[in-house]
Amino acid sequence: MQPCDRLTAKEIQVAMLVWEGQTNREIANVVGTTEQVIKNYLRNTFDKLGVWSRLELALYVAAHGGARWRSPLALAPAPVPSIKEIPAPAQMGKNDQETPRVSYKTKVSPRLISA
């Protein structure tokens, strides 16, 4: 999974514009929204990628392909299985009908670890 697969198309666009050095106001004008909405996109992007600032975001984009994030493949949504690919209940085994367990990873700040 590529890092930009976790982001929405707008979050990718905002991340790219941050990487290019644009301010929130400039990004808002390009995207056609308000600065507050851009701040929301940035906060969500920071959380998804595990970065803390615009500088870290720009460095992250640069380290993970930069300009390749613009490609249509990077913006394409993940394929959704068709109805035919999902097994019918009669085809499922006993284990398939159990409720799946989801494990959650906690994100711990490096600042908390060093304290």
C-alpha cells in the first residue's frame, strides 16, 4: 500500500501544494474553499501519515515519490469487490460467519517515549 492510498483526493492535492511551498491561503484559492477547510485537510493528513507539521508533510511527500502522487493511479480509488466476489452465506464456513476481530494500533508520540 502506497502512503498516498490512505488519503482522499483532496488531501493528496493539499499535500502536494504544501510540498510545493504554498500557504494555506494560496491552497484555499487553488482548491476553491476556505483556509479553515484546508486546516482540516491538513490535520487529517497529519494524523493519517503520522507527521506533526507542514515541514514534515513536505519532507514525507518528497521522500515517498513526490511528483508521482500526481499520477492518476495514485488518485484512483481502491477497487471495490463486486457482488459475485463476496461469498454467499451458504458458501461460508463456520469461521467465516464469526464476527471479525479488529486490532487497533495506538500511535505514541516520540515525545512521550523520550520523557
